Amino acid sequence: MTSTDSTSAADFSVDHPRIEKAVREILAAVGEDPDREGLLETPARVARMYAEMFSGLHKDPSIHLQKVFTESYDEVVLIKDINFCSMCEHHLLPFTGKAHVGYLAEGKVVGLSKLARVVEEVARRPQVQERMTEQIANLVETELGARGVAVVLEATHSCMTMRGVKKPGSMCMTSSMRGVFRENLSSRAEILGLIMGSAR
């Protein structure tokens, strides 16, 4: 595959040659030879990787929540352990973990896989975990009109496990509570119990 090949529609918005040029400069700057056999194709590989990792920049995750189903159900809907991989915007290193997304239905439900798609697309952009948590909650609250929304993310960040303080095994947890899950302590306790009740 050449540097101009596209693996997805998002690639058309990514300047592959510019990334390749920058990667060559980085390799030279750290004292490597960009023309060494093992590194010859590295700039093109990195360009394709960035096109994939940042593909969420060119997508609107709200489209996954447009199609809803009318149901009399008015209790909690919760999807746990949605695996994700995002890129920390401070060091351009990955952070990986699980998202738990729940909402208190108000006569409308959405296909379960759609919540996972929202998480995936919000993750695929330069991110910080706190903002990612808020963005997912905003989308579910706005598009579903739910009485309550709860989003909890738990992730391991490469920028503090492999560099800097070097603390492997550390976990960052963030949450965003909306509606009744924010206003009512018993409702918040219920959703957190469902999310963390069988936590590892």
C-alpha cells in the first residue's frame, strides 16, 4: 500500500505526505537514519496509523443516535465494558480502557451497538479522558432526551505508565452524570452499583 492509498473515507481528509515528511524529520532529529532499511516504510505506516487513530475528527457520532425506537420501557439501559483506544493529545500516546454508558429511558431506546459506535468515534481523535467522558454524555443526553445519563470511563494512560512517573497499572476513572443521576443520590448510587458492582 502506498502513502496515497486510502483505507477509509476519513483518509481523504488526512495529508499523508505531510505526515510522512514530519516523521522522517523526527527520526533524523533523534539520531536515526530515516533511509535505513527497517525505517524506510515507517513514515507511510505512521501516516496510515494516524489516519485511523484520528478518523473520528471527520465523523459526526450523533448520527448513530438518530434512529430510535418507541418503547414503554422507562428504566435503566446500560452497556458496560465498551473497549476503546484513544490518543492523548498532550503526548500523542495511546490511552486504552473501557467505557460504561447508561441512560434512564423516557419512552425512547436506541440500538445497543449504537452506543458502542459513539464511544469509538469520540475516542478516535486527539483527546483527554475528561473531555471524552463529557462528549459521550452530551451526545446521549441531547439525542435521546433521556431522564438521566451516566458515563464512566476507566483507562490506562501510556503517558504515565511508560514515561514520566512510569507507574504501570495505574488507572484513571472519570464520570459524567446528567439528569436524575446527578440530582438524585439514590439514582446515582443505583447506576454506579450496576456499573461497578462486578468491577474487577
